[in-house]
Amino acid sequence: MLEGKARVQDTDMPARMQAAATSAASRALDLFDVADCRAIAGHIKTEFDKRYGVGWQCVVGANFGCFFTHTSGTFIYFSLERLSFLLFKAAAASS
């Protein structure tokens, strides 16, 4: 496991889910090269899809912008090592 501690910058997730997100990120960084942001994001998304149901989205990188709508209680933005992580469950489309 990495020595660095995740710094949560914004979230509306329950504490237990936040811990699961930062742990999943730490495991992904142990499994993949830090430069392979796509593989890291895919690993985290897959873990959350299995644990909390499908529909999760994950963005990982050192520099990105975004605008999205999420399901309440499923959003976290944090940094670990030199990367930032955005994880959320997409909101259902309304007609």
C-alpha cells in the first residue's frame, strides 16, 4: 500500500463509502503504473460497480475539468499522491 494519505477536497458520500473510494484508489495505484490513469480509473469504477451497483463514473489525472450531474450521496473528489480522483454515480436521465 502507498504511504500517502488521501485528501478529500469535496464529497457528499457517507464516510464508509468515502473510505471505500480512497482504499480502491490506493489499491489501483499499487496495481498500475501511476501514468496509466485510464487503467486506474477503470479499476476503481469496476470495484464500485460490483459493490454499489452499476452506473459509476471515475476520472483520474493530474489536470482535468468537468461538469456533471450525479446521484445524491455518491460524489467524491480527492487527491492521492500526485493524482486527483473524481468518482460519482451518474444521475438517472429524466424525460
